[in-house]
Amino acid sequence: MAGRPAKIVLATPRVSEVGAIRRLVALGVLRGELLDRTSTGIRASLGSWRVARRNGRIVGCVCLQAASSELAEIRSLTVERRFRGAGIGALLLEAALQLARDFGYRRVCATTSAGAIFARAGFKALPGQWTCVLSGTRPVRNGCVLMEKELQPKGEEIVQEARK
């Protein structure tokens, strides 16, 4: 149908999509928004990635990386520039949060210069000024915020909702 918006599909990426993820991340690195990720690293952690596809093409991605047995870090959350503002980042963030719950993490964190999307998802900024780590020779933006969110154990949110 003409005029109908394209459907966004969230999924675990296929091995054949590692190159597309790498290119999307590389664009974020060039803009100073993301830390670099190698194709080998992406491939090795593919089960911890989620991608957003529009018409079968990857337009966004996110990765969940273990920081400890209870804490996971949300990394490489990015959406192709021309699709920003359409809610794809929020969908990817929610997919990463669900993945963290599925893996049994109690908390998630993110170091970001785009704190608003994380705040809308219930993240709280931790006190202090943070400078993001260097990515190769290109610095990621200064003035990053370290944000964290407590996760409820799987199933607990349903019990709490029923008590209201």
C-alpha cells in the first residue's frame, strides 16, 4: 500500500549482517558518538546484539555487554541518521533491557552523550562529570553522562502490576 510507513523489525542479527552492523557503528565513530567495534568482536558477541530492520535493511543496532554478574552495559546504540526521531532507538533500548532481564542482570548502565533517551526509559544519571573513553585516535564526546537503571527480576513486574 502506498503511503503506509515501513515496518521496523527487531531481531538478533545474522552472521551475514556483521558487515552492516560494523558500517553503522563506524559512522557513529566518525561522528564521535560511539566507541569502535571490530567485525571479529561483533561476530563473537552476536547473541548480545539486536538490530532494527526496515524493509530488510539494518537501520539501527544495540549491544549488551557484561560488566559483572549483576551489571550489563548498553553499548553501540545507534540509528541511521535519516531514521532518527522515529522511535527506533527507544525500541532498540527496550530490546536491550529485555535481553538484560533474560540474562538475569539486576542493573544496566550506559555512558552516553544522548541521556534523554535513557532518562525516558527510567535510567538515572549518576553524579559527576564523565569523559568518554578514546576510540582509537578519535575522542568520543566529552560531557558524557553515566546512567544506570535497576531491573526487576523476570516476572516481578507482572506481580507488582497485579497488586496495584
